[in-house]
Amino acid sequence: MPIGAMAAALLVGGACTVQDSLLEQQQPQIIRPEDVTSATGALALYNGALGRFRTALNGGDNNQETIWNFEGLMTDEVQSADSFLQRNDADQRVTQTNDAVMAATYDRAQQSRGFARDAIKALRQFAPTETTKIAEMYMEIGFMELTLGQAFCNGIPLGETIDGVPQYTIPLTNSEVFQTVIAREDSALALLTGTDATSIAVKNAALITKARAQVNLGQHAAAATTVAGIPSAYTYLITYSLTTQSNEWWQMFVSSKRFSVGDSIDPTNKQRILNAIPFYSAGDPRVKVGPRTTTVGLDTKTPFTDMQNWGREDPVSLVNGLDARLIEAEAQLQAANYGGMMGTLNALRTAPPKYGNLTIAALPAIATVPATKDAAADLFFREKAFWQYGRGERFSDLRRLTRQYGRGAETVWPTGAFQPLKGGNFGTNTQFPVPDSERANPNFSGCIDRNS
């Protein structure tokens, strides 16, 4: 019924005024297909896709961690201070395919790809001159697929929905996913011909994402070439606000006390956690921590240790120039140029870049150059872990130490007795399983394998 006719009918009935009916929400929170068939609608889809991307990585709110947070639990970055079995299972490296929290993190990551594809389709049709925004959507699809390939087992379907109909695909190996990422970023780069600041910022993000996929494929020299020339001061920030979403690290640490900063010593009985970096006790300025007190986490057992790198509204780097330098340093490591690697690492230590609100105090240079590849790798991955704390790279690095550096999983991942107040030993997972929710895809029957 047209608005005029509806208003007339209401006047006859005397139930309310024309003004009341015109101001009333007709279908609150529902966006109809016809509402986005314009340039304005296409831009709305673009902005919505950016929000879904943030949600999938580190912005869930309501105490629902997302993929960076769940990865931190399974590595040595974070210790569970929660009573929820799913978080304890991730911390213990025993996550199963029916884990509801893990499934939610996987679904959000997959769904964010769909929102970005919808935005690309609408932008191409209704705002085709917005090439930088189209490229940014390709960059984000690639980054999310990179994240899936780094976190989950071999056997990840990368399907999509077209006109409401699921297009099921066959599961891909992690290597095939990383090759797909490179193709996504090449699509972005082909559109990024502008020299304005926004185009260059998106281009650098696409280059770093592409280089990370190359690193995962063992193409270290090519990756270093890809990021050459990206300034160390560059950053692409994920932003937060009180009116959108909170930084999920703040939510899980300060707000709810579900997480504590990881350490190499269990705080309850001073038992050593094998292979873990002492993120809490090292006193390294790259991981800012609060003082250890008698406060306990949500489980009322685990001593709570706070991570203070980011507050509630502080932005987090998706990618930055530091990442580019670390990619170059690993290429030097792979080429046995240990002196060059140390020069790259020490340049970062003596003049740390500032990203968003995160300022790192300068660190003294490391004087000794490693003599062997194993020693160089030990030093490099420790430096990398502190520099990239909480940004989704530690998980991939632990997998690569097995896949590319020939180390046994038991020498890389947290191993031995698990939290004494919760009992048991660490498990053997070195990646998350693709969840049972994916079995709606008739081509999927489980992980191809559980190799790193």
C-alpha cells in the first residue's frame, strides 16, 4: 500500500496521526534487495563488509572471541582463565570438530568473504569508478582466506552464495588456499593504479597479504621482493568505537577476565610450560602487561594477568611496514645471510614504528650474529612473536616451523602438563579442524589431513 493511502486509512480509523505513521519504522533492521540497487546502496554494502571483516578477526563483542583470539589461546600467546570448556580445549590443543566456539569463528571468517563479494558486485554495477574500494574488498577476501589457510587443517572449501543459492566447492589444501590468496591480491593490485594516499595504502595491504601467502608457500625471496619499498611506518588499521564494536582483546582481557597473558611458567605452581615464550614475565615492551596481583580470572582459579597493548577503542594493525621488514628478514634467514637478518631486526629494535595508539619503547640491539640456521631461526621467530603479538601470525609461524624448518611439533607447540588447576596434558593439535557445520557441503567429509 502506498504511504499516502496507508496514512489516509489510518486517519479514517482515528488510531494515530499521519505524522506518527510516517515516522514509525516499517521493517526495522531489514534491508531489502531494492534498497542497495544504487551507488549509495553499494557503498553501504562496502561499509558493511568492512564491519564484518573486523568482526571476523578481532571484534565480536559479547565475550565472543574471533579467530585471532582463538589462535592466541592455542599458541603460547594467551592462557585461558575461563570456565568454558571450548576455551580451555583450545588452550589445551584438543579442539574437536563439534566445538561451538571454534565453529562460530570459522563461520564468521567464511561469511565475511561473502559480504565482500556482495560489495564487489554492487560496486561494479552501481559505482564502477570506485576502483580502490573494489580492490580493498578483493584484498580483504584474500586476507580472510589467508587466515583460514593458516589456522585450519588441509581441506577448506571456499564456496560462495549466488542469488541465495550456495555454490559448494571441493575442499582445498592449505597450499591451494594460499595460491588462491595470491590470485585475489593480484586482482586487487590490477585495480590499484592511483597514486593517492588511499590507493597506496590499500596497495601496500594487498602486497603484504600476497607476500604472507608466498611465505606460507616457502617462496621467501619472492615475498621479500613483493614487499620491497613499503615504508616501515605504513599501517592499515582496524578501528573500534563505542558505537560500533570494542577491541576484542580488551573485551577478553580487561572487561571479562577470560584470558591471561601467556607465559613460560604456569603462575599457579611455577611449572614450566615447554616451548612457550615468556610473554608475561619477559618484561619486553612489545607486550605491555599489568602487574601480577591476587586477582583471578572468570574461572575463579587462574591468576589473571592483563594485556595492555590495546584499550577498548584502540585500533589494531591488520598489516604494517613492520610485517614487511620481518618478511625481508626471514628471506635473509633462508639465504643464510644471518648478518643481514640481524641488521633488519636491530633496525626495528632501535627505532620501533608507531602503529595507531601502540607505541613501543626502543630496545637495545642484539650484538651476537647467530652462527647456524637453527640458532638464527630461534632468534628470528622469538623476535617475530613479540613484534606481532595478538595479530594472528604466531599460529602460522608455529605451523611453519614444522612444515618449513623440519622441527617436530613437540619441540614447537606448548607441550607437557596442562594447567594444574584444570588437569591433563596438552594435546597434539597443530591446527584447527574444519568444523562439522561445513558438512552441509556435500563435497566435504572432514579434513583431508591434520598435517602442519
